[in-house]
Amino acid sequence: MDDLKPLLVFAAVLEHGSMNAAAQALAMTPSAVSQHIARLENLHGVKLLHRSTRRVSPTDAGAALGQYCRRLNATLHDTRLALANLKTEIAGEVRLAAPTSMANAAAFQRALRRIGDEHPALRLQLHFGEALADLRSGAIDIALRGGNHALDAPDLVARPLADWRWQICAAPAWLEHAPPIHTPADLTRQRWLHHLPLHLEIQRGEARYLLDIEDSLYCNQLAAVRVLCEAGLGLALMLEGEAAAALACGRLQRVLPEWTLPAVSIYAVTPHRVQAAKIAAVLAILRETFAG
């Protein structure tokens, strides 16, 4: 246990990139931080940091040790939260990141209503964008992500919410004047709107067709694809959970509905397994509304 505090100090130095920045974050003096690092190096007989006048960088041994230090920090964080949850009320701010298109999903909208109704002391802050939210920085508490890349980071916790299939959608105005679509091959004669690459396999029973579209209009925002598709500018791939309302009211129609497209797993991703009561409450509502 003698080297526990030096390990935490070492983790802070790696996180902040310099001893001065780590000292400020830990409310310590730079000399105290330096002493902890020196003690750790002397205790184990190995150099952990390359030092310069402004920044430090880990040696190979330091990088390896840093992985364990980050786990130690996460364990201590979870322990503190587990104890705090015994007496913490569900109140305060929760920062939730999601793709722009998620705002159209009925499950997401139901979750927002329930959170507001059941936990009026909670203040949700929504961050919409296509880039993956940086959960490690502490700026975001929960991120909704689609696809297996949500599982790529071993230090993050991904909780499954739903599996949504892609659907080919178009506005009635587009279908009225576009070349008729009877088979997958007809899809190549259409104008497409896209945010992700249009390269995937569709199937009907034993029949399979590789959809590979080049003639398309790229949009850097998923929400723009939805708006332009509803305006009748072309075909688009949309997740069933996000297109359901527009399909139900007739703003969009499914194209080749008898053909099945791949599914995308939707996850709620957090930086820690044990959560504060307010974040656990939001996660519980997300799980229930997306499952329903």
C-alpha cells in the first residue's frame, strides 16, 4: 500500500502531460509531485518518464504502468460512487451525447419525456453531433452510439439498448417521378443521399444483392440526410427507430420493403461501470424506452 499514492500521482502526470499541470489538478506542489514520481522509480528500480522543460512523456515501462494506473483510478472512482449512491439523490446535470438523427427516434423522445416527468430535479444537457464524444475527458456522461465500434474501447462500458435495421426510404414526391423500383438492380438508377458509405448486402430469403452506390449526394450530418430525403431529393438509408414516425404519417415510404438490410446495435456508453445515482437513473430509462 506504500506506493498507492505515488501510483495515483503518476496517473495524473500522464493524464495532464506535465508535473505542473498534475500538481494543479491534485492541489499539490510540483516538488511534491516530483518526489512521488522519484519514490516510485526508486522503489521499482525503473525509469518511468522522459522529462523536458515543459512536458513529460512515458518510457516503455511508464506506458505499461500507466495502463494499470488508469484502471486503479477507475476502480477508486467506482468505489467512491458506489458509496455515494447510498445517500445521493437523483438531481443535477447529466450530459448526454447522441448523433443528430437520434432526435427523430420515438424511443429517444419517450426517454426525454420520462426523465423530465420522473426526475424533475435532473437537468439534461444534450450534445448532438456525428463525431464520437470524448467520454474520457469527463465532458460527457453518457454517449449513444451505433455499431460495434462502441465496443472497441476496453476502458468504456457499452450497454445494449436496441437493434435497429437499416431501411431504404424515399419521399412520395421522389417516387412519383423517379424511375420505377422493382428489383435491387433498379436502385443503382436512383439518386441517393448519404452520410455513411452506401456499400452493404441486402437479402430476401436465399437471394442476396450487394448494394454499392456511387451516384450519391454526401451530407456531413445525418439529420440533413433525413430533411433532404423528406423534401424529395432522393433515396436514403435510415434506421428503423429513427424513420418510424415519418413512415407512419406518410412523409416517407419504404422502398423494396420485402428485402432485409443489416441491423445496427445501439448502445449507451459510459466511462465507468458504477454510476452516480443521476446517471444510473437516466440509463435505466434509456434501457426501458428503447426496449419498448
